[in-house]
Amino acid sequence: MTAHKKWKMSKDPLFRGDSQDAVCIPNPSADDSIVRHVMYFEGPGRETPYLSTSEEYELAENFSNGAVWHTFVKIAKAESVRHISQSELLSLMKGNGKGKAKWPNAFEVMQARRYVEQWGEHLLDFRETEDPSTAVKKIFSKS
């Protein structure tokens, strides 16, 4: 068994599985519940201000609809996109959740936490981004 390399924000990429042609565009004014986003409530096509990413290319491939894209935290931040790390997500997802992860059902918060752990998930938060379409094009490259 090989040891898992620790992800480092300053130098390691984040990966996103998405379509072959482009990364989907988040809606900064959509419901900003983190649990709603992670649990994929409302299914495909739902509006969300977040894009999920993973530390691992192979995990992002599970969500790919044709391509895996990558970015770096410093590139995202330069476009006013906030990075919500896996450790921050996990700290918010306890009990009924805290902050944007507050949710009425503690079981669903716990399940969202499991998914964050399982997929090495990080969120890119577009709530403060003026033009998410331009930002997405600038920050993501096809892997």
C-alpha cells in the first residue's frame, strides 16, 4: 500500500470532472447551502454558486462527462473566486452544520461530510465573482 501524498494548496492542482467542451457556469446568486450542493439535491442542472473540485484526478474522472479540468487555488483567487478547502468543509459539517453548511437534518449533514471525505472535495465559491463565465474560462484548463 502506498502512502497518500498530502495535498498542498500552494503547489498542487484541483481537478474537476465536467463536459468535454467547457466547465459548467455557477450562478453566484443561487441558493448557497453547502449541504444542498454536496448532496446534489435537485439533481442535474440545479443552480449553485459553487463548483466542486477534488485533490485527485482519478476521483474527478468519476464526475466527468467527457473531460477532467484543473486549476490552482492562486489562479482562482486572482479571479475573486474563494477556495473552500476540504478541511474547512469538514469543520462546518458537524451536527446540524455551521455557517453555509447549516441544515435542518443532521443525518444529511453527516452524509455530505462523508462525500467530502470520500471525494477529497474542495469548493470554488463564485458568490463574489462579477462575471462567473469569464472567471471559469480563465481559471480552468483541460487536463
